[in-house]
Amino acid sequence: MVNGPTGRQPFGEHPERADAGISKQSAEFTGRYVILLDQDEPERAMEALRSSVGISAVERVGGAEAVGAAELLQRPDVSVVFDDLGVAVVSAQPDQRHALVTTAEAEAHIIAAEPERVAYASVITEARQTLTGFYPTYRSDETEVAHHIRAQGAAGRGPAWDEYQMTWGVQATRANWSLLTGRDVKIAVLDTGVDTDHPDLVGRIAETASFVPGQSVEDGHGHGTHCIGTAAGPTEEGFRYGVAGGARVLAGKVLSNRGTGPDGQILAGIAWAVSRGARVISLSLGSPVEQGELFPQTYETVARRALQRGTVIVAAAGNESRRPGFVAPVGRPANCPSILSVAALGKDLATAPFSCGGINGAGGEVNIAAPGVEVFSAAPDGTYATMDGTSMATPHAAGVLALLTEAHPDASAAELGAQLQSMAHPLPQPVRDIGAGLLQAP
């Protein structure tokens, strides 16, 4: 781990990031509802809600137009329908909510009506590096910093990772041995945005879009830039921390600069990413669930519809566990059967203490595990950061999926997801904690 002059601090100690990195033990709701529609008859479903609940005026948004949904979602007088996903986000007064739910149960063209929740960036800690631009450009102080990285790896339990040239995550996933780069494969990272001027990421960002009202795509948090760096950061000369350096990134800001965002913004980002040709969507975000809680039907159906259009979704398993005494269930939306859930491993390849496990059935399992402790990557203002979390594991998986897509461009999204799991390296931990095992690059 690299420690800059600021040292390693919990996210919660930064006043501007008070919400990020704090384990949420209970769900937070917005008061709105997410309605899953029958795509063959969406108008009939919305008409039933108009007549029985008196919902607000409806605005229909196509996938390519989803960027415009950010402001619409903030208006209580507008209900937004994402045509490509077959999903609506509607506002309902407290005295109308019972009528909305009973109408949804009775109307054949409404598949589900679920309260909209708030999601959080799935990160635990950060150590920010203030030595601007020292990777990949060589500087006189690089040798000293690289020595500290290497020494930290050697001091830990398990493999003594030599991080002189690349991160331990790149090595553990064997991405450094792959001849593939994910060339021209589109990875959508839906997160807190990106530092568009970061010297390591300029030229790798294909498109950007913000779904957060009043905020540009620029990353005022740090989480999104870090995840993008891991998935598709530099693989050329200099220090390597990216898995698929040849991939093209669609950077969608669905979480605010405080690291939070409602389902509506995330679904808008998914609609945009699928319409822009993303083969992989990386969601390093989520919200906690209770033991025995079922997966959200809306996200599951959206994930299935994305698979049919050639897009695999990977999501962070969540950070609510406190191992060994307490293992929390995989959070949403990673708990959906059609979304690949990614757990976090430490440098000793043991399950990270915070990583959630497959406590709930019916999709709530962990599918694969990846490096998620002391992960070094890009950060805003041209700097670098070391972070912990299932958020850090997820973009490793997204990057490897890009490599697989380059190798098998005609494979279906479902086939790519299955192959990712079949290539995993077995580990001694229970399947509950690591799924198929340690993520491996082709």
C-alpha cells in the first residue's frame, strides 16, 4: 500500500464525504416507486396508475436520451418511463401509496412495484496520494515509493506481492500474463463520475454522462475515477494498475459527489450504457438487504433484458460483514440471479473481513471473488489512491470481462459470464464467500 503525506484515513473522516464508506445496516427509501412494466403493453400499465392513483404527467425516455432524465427524476410532477428497460419511476403521495400497490397487484401489465431505494458507493477506506502525476511518468522519488509498495506486500500474510511494476490485483488475476487488452470493448462504469483530465485516463474515456441533477460528470468524490482506473487504466509503460487498457470507457455519473444515488439514476445510467453499446456494466454500488430478503424484480428483469442485448452486469457484493463474527447477505442489486456478484479478497487471498456472503438464496450468492483490499488506482486531480471494498473488486471483474469479449467477440453475454466463472482459480474458502473462486484473466 502506498501512503502519501495524508496517510490512510476512513472515508467518514472527510466532511465532504460523510456518507461514503459507512456500512448501512438498514435500507433508505426515497418515497418514490419503481414500476416494472410489461414491455408489450406499457401504456396500459401507466393508464391504470393514472386512473387509480392519479400519478403525475408521464415523460417517456429512450436509452440514448436517458441523460435528460436526471432533471426529470427530481420533479414530483413527472413520472419517468425508460422505454428500453420497461421501467417507470413514479412519485406517489403517502395517502396514494396503498392504492398504487394494490393497483400494481391487480393490473396484469404491471409486473412489480417496488419502493425506490438509495444506493451507496461500496468502499471502506482511502489513502490519497498527493504526488501528482508520478505514475506513469518517472520521477526521482519513484524508486522510494515503489520500495514502500513492495515492502508492504512482502510484510503481509500469504503471497509476497512485488508491486514494483504493477499492482497485486493485476498479478493475482493474471491480467499481466494476458496478451489481450480489451481492445475497443466498451465498459460502462456507473459510479461517481470521472476525472476527465487525469493524465492516465485521457484518451480512454469514450463518452460521459451525468444522471445526478446539478452535477457534472467530474468526480468530486474519488470512487468512480478509482474504479475506472482499475478496469481500464494504463497497461503500457510505467506502473500498471489497469486490467483492460485497450477498452473504451463509458463513464456514467449515477452517484453524487457524496457517493449516494437513488435507483432511478442508476436505472437511467443502465439504459444509457446499453444503448451506447456497452458489453460490460460495472456497478460498484449497492444497498443492504435483510437475511431472507428476495432480490428486486426490477433490477433482475433489467439485467435479463440487458443480457439479451449483449451486456453483462457485474456488481459489488457489499461491505456490511464483520468477519469472522458476522457475515451479512449480498446486497442489492448484486443479489439478482442475472447480475454477477463480486466479493473482495485481501492480499493473503482470504475473504476480506467486510465482504458480504451468499446468505440468501435465489440469486443472493457470490459468483466470483477479486482483489479488493489495498487496491491502488487513479484518483481526482491527477492523483492516486489506495482503497478497500467490494467496489475495488468489481472493476477487476469488469476488466477481465472486456478481455474475454475481445477474445470471443461473437459470444453471448450469458456465455461470457459463464466463462468468467469457469476460469476462476479455486480457493479453500466456502462457495458462500467466494463463489467460483479467484478471478482469472484469459
